[in-house]
Amino acid sequence: MKRMLFLVGLLFAAWGVTAEEYFPDGTPIDPWFYSSKALDIETLGEKYVVTDYGVVQDSTVLQTEALQAVIDRAAEKGGVVVIPKGVFLSGSLFFKQGTHLHLEEGAVLKGSDDIANFPIRETRIEGQTLNYFCALVNADHVDGFTISGKGAVDGNGLRYWRSFWLRRQVNPKCTNMDEMRPRLVYISNAKNVRLEGVTLRNSPFWTCHIYRSERVQIDGVHFFAPAKPVKAPSSDAIDLDVCRDVLVRNCYLSVNDDAIALKGGKGPWADQDPNNGMNERILIEDCTFGFCHSCLTCGSESIHNRNIVLRRIQVDQATRLLWLKMRPDTPQNYEYITVEQITGNVGSFLYIRPWTQFFDLKGREDMPMSYGRNVVMRNIAVSCKTFFNVRRADDQYRLSDFRFEHLKIKAENTACDRSQIERFEWHDVTFE
């Protein structure tokens, strides 16, 4: 990957590209985004190796209570819960202030495939605050929480995936809320969070959901959920939900849904709900994207995203590069988004269309107006099937102030109706 990024850097250097120092609206990028030092667990307090406290390394025996007891013990003085080499089966675990999770090389924290091992509590799911099943790894109201190591958190999702698709055969309109299943990692109301080096794989549902948190760094994490032979439904790699100051760097993301989805609320009055809100100052860089429905998606449960940067990315088999889901029953504002220094291949370069899968105005008589504006896509060399998959819908949303520059595109369909976007600038766009 380092060689690939080096070669990408040479390509963009030839184009005269220099490092970005500002977010798209001109706000300076805080030095915090450049200060991601490797995590040293020796500085995080006493280490609690779980097998020293009665936890058994056995992939067939549920260890939830024993593992939670170690977490609770670590919380008394603060420290690192260490999972050693081996497979440890568990239901929901709840990390507390002062605790950390470290998975040694060869360690696997494996989720139970029995939903009964995941308690129901008030949580955040699909743009709503409601009662739902907890994740495998949960951390709420924590400052400084970390997950690190060369091991893996494995959601053991196969049974859940098969159940979902079986239910879909009976009820084609089956939703995630109908076939309930746990997420892999859920972090909420948190500050100064760091995920480093671990593998997060095979989630029954969303892989890593972060809600109402700030100063989050996700560095060198490997996200995976299969598209075949059994699809992992709605296995988003990273869901950012009302978050600010987030760095995603040096990650690999390949899942059977959106790689990075920005959420924040849904419904005709979503902008008036105090549980909802904006995602802002999100920097995604130096990552590799494998198969996914989209590299970066705004929506569908999203009301306001601002100052979003996706840069220095290698893409292979992504269905879309940038997807703005325009949901006509929700007021949305997607603004100041920059996508730059991208190489590889995608299905659609830019995808913007009405998203009506679960349309419901809930009695509201007028349709809320939404906006997509101040979007820049530049210094990109990709092949794609469809370059411009955009449809204007003036009764639902308005698209304006887009700019394409320094694009080298190899596409099966190069058509681009520039009238779909108001004030649409082009500079040095070439097709092969």
C-alpha cells in the first residue's frame, strides 16, 4: 500500500498538487489532524490480560460475563483489557471511562450468533434514538477510549446474513429493523477516541458506528464484510452520526454496503430533533477501498454535512465514488465537500438521485427542500462505467456550485448533462 501511495503522490506531483491546509470552506485544518502518533498501550495504565482473570480461550463457550468482569475491574483504576492469542466468544461488552481494548496478534474477539446475547437498550440506529440491540463492543460517555492491536473483532455474521435474506424471500420489503441484528462496534457521546491497527470483520450489521462524538482517529484499521457467497447486508464500514473532527487514515475498507456513510437524522422534522445534527470537519485520506456500494455517501439518514474531504485514495470495484442520497422526506444540506487525488476504478463517478426507498412525510403537507452545493472533484484519474449519474429534481433539492478540474476519465458512458447542476465549472476534464 505504501508503494501505491508513493506512486499516486508522484502522479499528483506532476499535476502540481500540494498538500491541503484548509477545509473546503476555508477553515484551517487543525494541527490535531496531523498529530496521529502510534498508540503506546504502555502509557494507558495497567494491563489486564483476560486469561489471568478466569476467561477461557474457547470459541464454543460464551465468555460474556467473565470478559465484562475484567472490564469492570480495569475501570476501577483505569487500564487496558488485553485479549491474547486465541478465539474468545462473547455477547455485548460495555467499556467504561478509563478502559481500553487491545487485541494481540492472533487474538479474535468473536461475537455470538445468538441475538439473545445482545441486550436491548436505548441507542441510536438509522437516524433515530430508540430501543435496539447493543453492539458487540460498546463505549458510551468515554474520553480517551482506544481499540488497538493486530488482532480482530469478528462479528460472526453468517447466521444473521442468511436469516436476513431468507426473510426477504417471504417479505421483499423487509428492513433492517424487521430482521434485527447487532452492530460490531458502537461508540457514543465520546471524545478523543482512537482505533488503530485492528481488523473489524464479518459484522452482522453496521461495522463501526460512531454517534455524537468528536476528535476521533481511525488509523490503519482493516474493515471487511463479504459480498459473496452470502452478502453481508448493511455492513457499512464506518457510520459517522453527528460527529465532528474525525480522521480516517491508512485504512482498508471492503464491505457489502457503503464504506463511509455520513448520518445524522431522518424524517420531515429531523432538523428540529436535538438528538440529530451535523457532521463536520471529516478528513479521509491515504486509504484503499475495495468492493463497496460507495466510497463516500451522504445519507440516507443525514441532515447536514459540511467540510468533508476524501483524498489520496486508491479504489477497486467500488460501485460509486461519491453518492449524495437526496431523501425527499428529510431536509438535507450537503455542502463543502472535496474529493481529490483518486486513482482506480468505480461504477459511477458521481451519483446524485432521489432516494425514496422508505419515503414517509409523516403527515407533513409540504416537501422539505434539500441542497447539495460547493462540491469539488479534482486531480482524479479513474476508469468507470458511468461518469455522471445525476438527476435534477427542483421540487425536492437544488444542486449548485460544483467544480470538476484536472480529471482523467476512462468511461463507458461519458455523457454529462451539465444543466443538472447550477453554476457547474469544468477545467481540464479529459476522457479516454
